[in-house]
Amino acid sequence: GDSVTQMEGPVTLSEEAFLTINCTYTATGYPSLFWYVQYPGEGLQLLLKATKADDKGSNKGFEATYRKETTSFHLEKGSVQVSDSAVYFCATVSGGSEKLVFGKGTKLTVNP
Amino acid sequence: GAVVSQHPSRVICKSGTSVKIECRSLDFQATTMFWYRQFPKQSLMLMATSNEGSKATYEQGVEKDKFLINHASLTLSTLTVTSAHPEDSSFYICSAREGPGDGYTFGSGTRLTVV
């Protein structure tokens, strides 16, 4: 079945540091890929998505590129802020399914 | 954008009682809704998929009689935890999508504590 493997945390960075959270996927067909963010005590918010190979999703300074050749969708941000502290989930859904499959989540803490 | 409202955000109940959690799509019609459970510091576990007007499809290992799901309209799905026990304490999150190919919008979650 479909699966997502993402970098285990926690990740602790200083403000303005560069962020990378790795994510690789296994899925059938042509999956869509997502990054969701969860702030403490809240539900999930869609951060960005990509629906086909070589697409780049971007939002709030975060970016991720759908790489079919490496089955990856790594999340990056050039300069993190304290307000970016949250848990980040990579997820996929295959074309033949409607169920989102999540990675285990990566907790990011950004210190001033 | 699409908004999903989940209520209540927190609930404490006694063992043996039932608790109902509501999930509403506010500005779109949700043909499909999903219910997840999240344990502390862990990922989301899909419990069931509900389609408006039909029975929910439960994931393996999820007790249908304990977690009753109703999706009676295109804007409302409910999850009822019946005869709750302390081990049912968890964070429950719903999500909805308008149709195939659309994005998934999540509710803000419900923290259930059974005492």
C-alpha cells in the first residue's frame, strides 16, 4: 500500500536558519503530495501541495518539489521564524484512492 | 477557502457515557468526510471514511459499534464514541473534501478525556 517516510525529529533551529525536512513516498499510479502543518492543540492546515511530477508547491516561504525520479517531496524554507514552530506532516493520496496517507510528523522548534 | 468546523474542541466525560463530536463543512458540500485519531506525539490514524447517505467504511481494527459515524447531510458528519473508556481518550480530527480531486480541509480537532 501507499506509504510516506519522513525525517524523524525533533528538529531545533535558530531563527533565520535554513530548514529541510525530508519526505519520500511509495504510491501507485500518479499520487498527489501534500505538506500539512499542525500547531499545538489544533487540527491540520494545508501548507502546500503538488499534483504532478516536477510541480513545485509553495506557501509562506516554504517550498517542495515533486520529484518522481527520487520519489521525494522535501520541504524547505530559506529562513525560519519562531512562528514556524509546529509539527509538519508529509502526506500522499493515490489517484485510485481517496485516503490520505501521512508520515509520522516532524516537530520543528525555532528558537529566537 | 473551504472551512470545516469541528465541535466541541474539548470534552471531558465519565466512563460508560457516550460523546458526540460534530464536523461541519461551512462553505462547501462534502461528499466525503474522514475521521482520524491522533495519539500524543504521533501521526494521524484514519478511523473511517463516510460518504453522505451511506454507511461509513471503517479501517481495520476500528470498532464500528464503539465509534458510530453518521453522515446524514452533505455538510454534517458526526462521530459518537459510545460507552467511553479512559483508553478512548485522544485527539479526534475530521476532514472533508468536496469531491474527487479536491483538497482535504481539516477541522480543528476535539480533545476527548474520559475519566
